[in-house]
Amino acid sequence: MPHHDCDVIIVGAGPTGFMTAFLLQRRGISFRIIDKALAPSRESRAAVMSARSLELFASLGLSEALLAKGIITQQIDFHIAGRRAGGLNYDLCAIDDSPFPFILMIPQSETEQTLLDALASGGGQVERGVELVGLVSDAEGVDVEIRQGGETSRLRAAYVVGADGGHSTVRHLHDLSFDGAPYAQNFLLGDVRVKWENGHDHFRIFMHGERIGLFLPLAGSGLSRVMTTDIGADNGAASSAAAGSDQRGGTREAGDAAAAPLELDELQRAFSSVAQVPVTLDDAQWLTKFRTHHRCVDRYRVGRTFLAGDAAHIHSPAGGQGMNTGLQDAANLAWKLAAVLQHGAPESLLATYESERLPVARETIAFTDKLFSLAAGQSGWRARLRDALAPVVVGPASHLAFVQGKAFRRFGQLDIRYGENPFIAPSGPANAPARPGMRAPNAQLSRHQDLFDWLTGFTFQVLFLSRKRLSPPQAAALLETLDGLTGEFVNATLVARLTVGGHPGVVTVTRKDVFDHYGLANDAAQALLLIRPDGVIAWRGDNNDFSPLAAFLRRFWSVAAHSQR
Ligand SMILES: Cc1cc2nc3c(=O)[nH]c(=O)nc-3n(C[C@H](O)[C@H](O)[C@H](O)COP(=O)(O)OP(=O)(O)OC[C@H]3O[C@@H](n4cnc5c(N)ncnc54)[C@H](O)[C@@H]3O)c2cc1C
């Protein structure tokens, strides 16, 4: 077999590449991460971190670091034609299955720095000024051509992850389509000091006529993110550029700074006109114009090469989904690569990366497109009608916990569900609230303890839940069986009610939330679950028969690798 320099080459040190690298490092997989840029970007870019991303960071022990650097907000206020017209208040919807029932505002540069520090503490580093320029796959690996300081050389790895952003070289080299279109409007964006009477705590969305504006508080420096659509832009030119554009990504893509630099005055005028309140912007730290597109590949994998993050999908910033979707791509792919490389899992496991994540990208593009069209895609009488009707609809909806909850779950990416595949079994009761393919929900177990405190470490988790009270011998027998299933990549947890006192090794519950969230309806109910490292339920059985689970687990390990564990 030809020599491999490492198991995985990650192209691109943005949030997707960093997350992939960190997760592989955690699993002891050898990798190299290269980036053509000589220094990390200091731009704040994606400023919203979803609940689902925070859950991922929490399982890696990094959520506290992020929370310390960001601003938590529970409220999004809508201002329509200069009047506050309700909004979303996540306090009202009492989300109790995530430890993070809020939005974290944190600049992308801080998120990247947190991952970079974590990577460095494990001895990992980014190779900067190294550009991927060529790529050839064969049955056993990928030869990668890199350019550094004018010199070209080759590396070989078992797999390549193209996390190289909207203009992805990896995507171009595989000649993959990137179908979609640019939006007609440019965006104006600034990280600036905002002086007004609206305060700096809430996320605010402004709509007025054809323009939409956003205000996002940033932590620390007293700066805030201000963004508006640029209706002064030459939309005709934008459309014709789209018509003649290279659908494989030759045009400017999401987040590209448009050619003209942005002056603070222009942002001031645009933001004042959409906010319709007295406001002064100054002390600009970052000003940019950018054009955004909605585009998606139709394949996430070509042979031994995978695409992830913006390399695979770009969309409007509406809803703050971009970076979060890339982080979840990384979480989906990294453990599968580790299982194949380290534990002899079949190659077919890697096929589920595309079958699980491509539908998510498509749905995200449709969702953000709808949001963007509703808020910013209207003009003339349609915009005036929206301005007249929105307060009537949004105002009352702001008081409905159901609406708030649905919005939070969608923006927070909590309800993403994968379809059945050979590694997600259609097992367990059909109507259970926590079924294979769904995210395993959190629940409070006692005053000081969450289920997620136990489901950490980016490993497989076998979870046995017993609403039925267990006697000490029953608990001991279950613990022994669970112990037989645990290993380097598998943890096991027994969460139960007991007939008497406590029992070492059993996580006892004083609340019934966990049983409600997992659909254990009566006092005799028990459930056995396999939860993947990315927090997705892979298998469920509603009794204490462990043999089907043991058989299912063997799908992830070759017999030889499993017996060595
Ligand atoms: C102005 C702006 C505002 C944004 N606002 C938001 C927002 O509010 N919310 C949101 O969710 N998203 C937002 N985004 C999008 C968000 O920044 C992206 O979704 C996110 O950066 C994607 O991360 P990534 O790691 O996939 O790609 P990137 O962050 O683009 O990282 C790709 C990396 O690959 C490197 N690279 C490229 N080609 C090569 C090569 N051939 N060889 C080696 N290295 C290479 C690049 O140097 C880069 O470092 C915004 C983007 C911009 C620019």
C-alpha cells in the first residue's frame, strides 16, 4: 500500500476545518490541516451560535470558554416601519431539552480562536500559507498537490476533507456543480459602536420598505454588528452577473466582499433609514459590502474526498445558519472517519455523511431563502403590505409560547432529523419523542444534574433508562451488562429510579423529565438507546434485552477490531 503522510488532510482552517481537526485529534486520528491564508481572519463574520452548536462544544468541554466570550440573548425584537412589533422571547417557550435555551452572539474569530487553542493544547497546528492546488484519488488514498512559498510538493492521505469555503478548490478540482443563484441585493455590514436609545442587549431586526436591517450585540468591546441590505446597489447588474455566472462557483459567493469598499457614512444612512430611530454609528472596526448566494453541491463525497461547510452549501445570512451548519457537517463526518480508520467500520458508513447532511443543506437553503425573501425580497406594494400586515401578525404571535418554541427549535437546529439508513435503525416505538435519527434530548435529572453531563466526550453512548424502580441486584446486573459494552469509543450510563437509596454507578433521578423527554410513559417502562458521538440516536429498544443492541453495535466495528477492544 502506498505510504500515507497522515490519515486525513483537511483543506481550510475556518470553523468547519477547525472542528473537523479537533474532533479527529480527540479520536487520535493523524491529520494535517492546511490553509492558504498566512494568518487567521480577524473578521467577526458569523455572529450567531446555535443551541445545537453549543451542545457540540459542551460535549467537547469548550462551551464555557465560548459563553465567557459571547453575549447571551433570549430576545429577538422586530421593528417594522419604525415601530416595535413584538418578537421572539425564548423565556416564554420554556425550552427544557437543551442546556442552551438562548442565542449566543459571538464573533466567528472568537469561535475559531477557541478551537485553535483547543487544537494547540493537544499539539495540533494549522499549516499556514499552504495552498491545495491539485488532487488525485485512487482506491487507497488521495494525492494532494500543495503550493507553499512558490514551491510545489505532494502529500498523500487516506482521506481529504474540503473545508475550503465558498470558492472551494476541492469542489472545483472535482468539477462538482454548485447550483443556485446570487441574491439581487448586496449587504452592508459593520462592526461599530451604536449610540441610540434601544440598548445593547437584544438582537433586533428592522424592516422598512425594501430594506432589512439587523442589530446584533457583540461582547466586550462595546461594539455591535449592524447589517442592512443595500438597495442602492445596481441590482440589474447583479442579476445579469447571475445570469452569466459560472455555476461552479466562479462568481463572488457568500460573504465575498463586494468590489466597492464600504464607508461608515453609507452604512449610517442605510441603517438610519431602516431603523427609523435616531441612531449614530461610529468607531468602525470592520466595514464590508458583500453579496450572498444560495448554492449547494449535489454530492458531498467523491471517492475519498468529502466536502463540508461553505464548500458544500452557501446561503443568505438570514437565520444565522451558515457556520452552524458547517460545524454540524464536521461533527457528522469526523466520527465516521474515525470509526472507519481506527475501528474497522465499513466504508458504507461514510456514504451516510452525504445521505444525512445533503438534505439538511437543501432544507437550510430553502428555509433561509424563505426568510430572506419575506424580509428583504419585497419591493413596492408588496413591501408596503408586509409593513402594514406584519405588526398585526407578529405582535400577537409574540405571545404564543408554541410559536416561540417552534422558532427557537428551528433556528437552534434542534429538530434536524436523519432518515433511516444501515446505521440508523428503525427501532423502538414509532411515536416515541426520542427516536432513531433524532437528536438525543437533554433533561434535568436532579437539581444539579443534567443528562448531558453524562453524554459527553464525543464518543458513542449506550444509555439505559429505567423508570421502573430497580432493586440493588437488578442495578448491579444491568451495570455489569453495560460494562461489557463499553470500550475506547463507547461509554455507558444507567439512569434509573431505585427501590432503595443510591447505588454506585447508577445515575439516580429525582425528576421525571428524562422519562417524559424519552417517552417512558409508565412506571414499568425501560429503554435502551445507542447515541452516536454527534448526539444522534442510532438505535432504541424499549426493554432490557441487550442482544439486538450488541448486534447493531457490531455494524460500527469490524469483528477483528471489536474483539481487540
Ligand atoms: C461578511 C460575512 C458575514 C457573514 N455573516 C454570517 C452570519 O451572520 N451568520 C452565519 O452563520 N454565517 C455568516 N457568514 C458565513 C460564515 O462566515 C461561513 O458560513 C463560515 O465561515 C463557513 O466556514 P467554513 O469553515 O466552511 O469556510 P471558511 O470560513 O470560508 O474557511 C475556508 C478556509 O479555507 C481556506 N482555503 C480556501 N481555499 C484553499 C486552498 N485551496 N488551500 C488551502 N486553504 C484554502 C481559506 O483561506 C479559509 O480560511 C458570513 C460571512 C461573511 C464573509
